Amino acid sequence: MARVELNGVAKTFGQNRVIHGIDLVVEDGEFVVFVGPSGCGKSTLLRMIAGLETVTEGTIRIGDAIVNDLPPRARDIAMVFQDYALYPHKSVYDNICFGLRLRRMPAPEIDRRVREAADILQIAPLLDRYPRSLSGGQRQRVAMGRAIVRHPQLFLFDEPLSNLDALLRNEMRTEIKKLHRRLRATSVYVTHDQVEAMTLADRIAVLSGGRLMQLGSPDDIYHRPASRFVAGFTGSPPMNFLRARVARPNGIALIELGDGRDRFALPAHWQPLWEMLAGRELDFGIRPEDIGVVARSADTAEIPSQVIVTEPLGAENLVTFGTAGGDLTGRFAPGIALRPDDAVQLRLDLSKMHLFDVQTGQALRP
């Protein structure tokens, strides 16, 4: 397998610059996911690694070689696309081994590799069937098998699960993770689905507007977002945001939400920064799971609210509350007894709160 290194990689189409000088390293055997909204440049970046798009600026290194000028076939990569791209007139066996036959590999070795991949992907009973008789999940396994038999130094996945229904996506996500653990293959995976990113990745690269917003573990991305964009993109439902300001009447630093009717003492670990925070426009962030309706404690704030909408999802309930500063969504156990128009006191776990600068969007740290 191989290490992948991007140094100052940029891409321009005509006068339109779509990738802005990205520096990124994928370590040998690592699974890195590019995630972001549509149009953020994640697929373009993947295609540059694959050699399907030229690099306008910067260098891409795979293993020990700079590959900017190498064609895709010379990069020793395998790619799995959103479209399965199977030959309808060929059997599963022939689809999987097609690339190996083009390379004139000996027939016994081809057969060994195909059957090994089929066993890994649990499609051995399907080798004699044709794509038309396969389900979407089975077709995607065949496409993955075609990549596995190559024994490449790098796997590239371009939204491979987008065409599957929710149940199949969950199943295939598990299979991809199991496959990576078994092969320990260096992998780069593109998706717009942050749940896929969080569950699959060793590290996540969050992209927006052709720029790398944050690179880190799923835990870092979720609990220590570098910006309001990253915080709002990750999580389902995403982080809640309310406009806030910091004041210090009577010598006690307070954070005021919305129009100032909801206010509470700035947590102790934020107090030393009150001078830096005072007078700045801030966004207060809180995750849905850090909102409750139970008794107040030293590390919580209590604000009045009214239930607007309840969404029972079986394993959990999502509840949207109206407050003076704006709406907040909380995540609760399924047994919670809340109905629209109920008046409740919300408990916000201030040990989990986030603050972001409104002008720059960057996270502020205590």
C-alpha cells in the first residue's frame, strides 16, 4: 500500500478556481473520507488523485512517486464509482476479472484472485450470474470485487453508495469497513453523507468551496469543530446555533442569547477570556444531545421555552423548542412526554457549549 501526499493542490476550469491550494496527507493503510456539500470540490480532488483531472498547481505524490503527469493506468490505483459500470453481457466472474485479463495475467492467478475477492465480499454463489439478475447491493459488491482483485496500492471510492436505499447503504457501509480492516488498504472515500463519513473514516477532510476546512478524527470533527461550518455540517440533526454576546454587569461575565432575555454566567473555564469575547458578535452552539429538561446543576443553564414540534423516531425523539433567542432541537429518549405547546425549562449543558466568531466563522477555544 502507499502514502498519498497533496502539496498546494489547486484546480482551475477556465477562470473558475474550484480547488484552492490543498495540503493533505493520507498515511499508508489509512481510510480518509472527503466530505462536504455538493459543489465543494471533493470529487474533483479525488479525480485529480486518480489522474482523471489534471492538476493546475501543486503536486500529488503516491508512494515515492510524483504522479501529476502519470496516466491513471500507471498510478496503481483502483476506483469504485457511484455508477457500478458493469458489463451487462458478462457474468459476475467475467466482470471481476476483466481488468486482469487485459493485463494478460495467468489464468490460474486470475481465478485465485477472483474467488478470493468473491469470498471476502460474500458473492461466491453469484459468479455465474449476470448483472441484470443482481440487486443494487450485489452489483456494488461486484464493482468492489473488480477493484480488490487488482491488489492496488490505493483504493478510491466516489460516492459508491449513493444509488442504494437506506437499508442497503447501512449494510454496505458495514461491509466496506470490514473490508478495510481486513485488507488495511490505503483508501480515499468521497461522500456528501456525514453519517457515512463519521462511521467509515480514520480521519475526515471537511471541504467547502474548494478549501479544506478541517482534517481530523471523527471525534475531533464532531466534538472540536474548527468552524461554524464544520459544526453545522456534522451531526444529525446538526448543532444548534443562537446569536449571542458577552456582557459583564456587576463584575460577573454573562452570555446573553438572542435579545438578551435568556442569560447565564459564562462557564468558569471561559471566564478568563471574557475581555476577548466582550463586544464581539458570537454564535452560541449546542448539540441536540446536550439539551435536556431536567433539574439545573452547576454546569447547566436554564431557559424557558415552548415545544413546537416533536418527531418520534423509535429509538429517540427529536423535539424542537422555541426560545426567546431562537429555535433549539433536542434529542431525547423515546419515553419523554412532551407535546406541542408544552411550556418547559430547557437545561443546556454548558460544559459542551461552543462559541464561534460571527465574522470569520472560526471556533473560539477556552
